[in-house]
Amino acid sequence: MPVLTKEQQDYKKFSKSKRPKPPLLKNMTMAFVVGGTICVIGQVFLSFFIAKGLTPSQAAGPTSIIMIFFGAFLTGTGVYDKLGKYAGAGSIVPITGFANSIVSPAMEFKREGYVFGVAAKMFVVAGPVLVYGITSATIIGLIYYLLHML
Amino acid sequence: MDFVMAFIVGGFICLIGQILMDTTKLFPAHILVIFVTLGAILSGLGLYQHLVDVGKAGATIPITGFGHNLVTGVIQEVDQYGLLGVFTGALKSAAGGITAAIVFGFLMALLFNPKSK
């Protein structure tokens, strides 16, 4: 870190104070409402599959598949990105946001071809999610295995 | 009642994500990675299942639920097949979701073009 003069420190403080602050309360409300609503839509399908005779843990699978379909379809049609402008994390954190993170870059990089464009860019965000998700689950599985061996 | 709880629990998980995004310099990709890992850890500690019992889809639809799904799969497979289950469990349990994401994602990207902003 270079040593800052008094003026530079003052300017740093000044520019920080002028930087627009995100409207935290509004963003939080929107994230809560939109994220909650997406989960309620998921609950509709989950309840439907449970009523059809699946156990709650079995029903989670087809529910995710349907929600991923909607997330991908609404991203393709451009609706999801409009929602994302207002919803922030409310549209990112649900599984529909995971589908959005796949379709969005895949469409964007179509002009770079179907291998290096679409197929490769699909995993710009989804790849890291799978890497960290699968690795942490496997480590936890190994710990579980070792604890039960003892 | 399930619907109310799904709304509250799911909304609350997203709210935590929003606070992280607004108060730190994390990108959405960071949030997804942190949440999937956190879901896996909480599941491994046996805590996430309680959240699923209370919030139903409100806990399984957020990406933390994906981490939970991977871990429950691993643990089931370890119980059944031992060490091999450590390697097969996570993807077996998430097979439907991952396949849907790849196939639907690819097809939608072929069908549609980005909207000009």
C-alpha cells in the first residue's frame, strides 16, 4: 500500500461519501418477496407430487426439474433478466437463477460457435457451482464414512 | 401453511444473499458458490434437514438446497455401498437437476437469442 498524503486521504473519504449507496432496504424487500414467491411456485409443484403419492424427498427431484425448465425458458424469452433487474438475489439464489446463469452466457456467446461459444460458456457460473458443490459433498461423505468406520 | 412457510424461509435465504451482495463486492457467481457450499456443510452437520422440514420448497428451491441434495445423496450411498458411495452418491442424487440444467439450458440457448438492452 502506498502511503497517502493528507489530501489523498481526504479525497478518498470524499469520493467514498459521494458513491451511490445501494438502496439496501428496498433491495432486501424485493429479494425477499421475489425469492419467496419463486419458492411458493416450487411448493405448488412439490405439493402436487406429494399428493400424487411421492415422499417429500422424492418429490423434490421433479420439482427442481420443472423449476429449472421455467428458469431456462424465461431466460430465453428475456423475462427473467427483466425480473432480475428488480429482484437481485431473489432471482439469483433460487434454482431458477442457476438455470438463468447457464442460458444467459450461452446465448450471449453464440456467435463464438456451438462448441467454444454456447457449450463452453454455459458453465461460466454453473461450473464453479458444480465444482464446489460436488467437492464439498464428497469431502463430507468421506468424513461421514470415516466416522462410521471407527 | 406449507405455502406461507415456503415463502418466509425461501424469501429469507434470498434476503441473506441480497445483504451479502449489497454490503460486499461479491458477484452473483460468488453468492451461488458460497450458498451451495454452505448448504452442503449445514446438511453435513444435520442442520439443513430441519430447515427443509419447516420450509419445504422454501429450503429446497434455493441453491443451498442443491448442496443439501448432494450431501443427502452421498450419505445414503455411503450407508448402502460404503467407500464407493462417497464417489457415486452426490451425482446420483442430483442427476435429474443437473441433466435438466444442461439439456434445457443448451436447448433454450439454441432456440433463443439475447434481447438487445
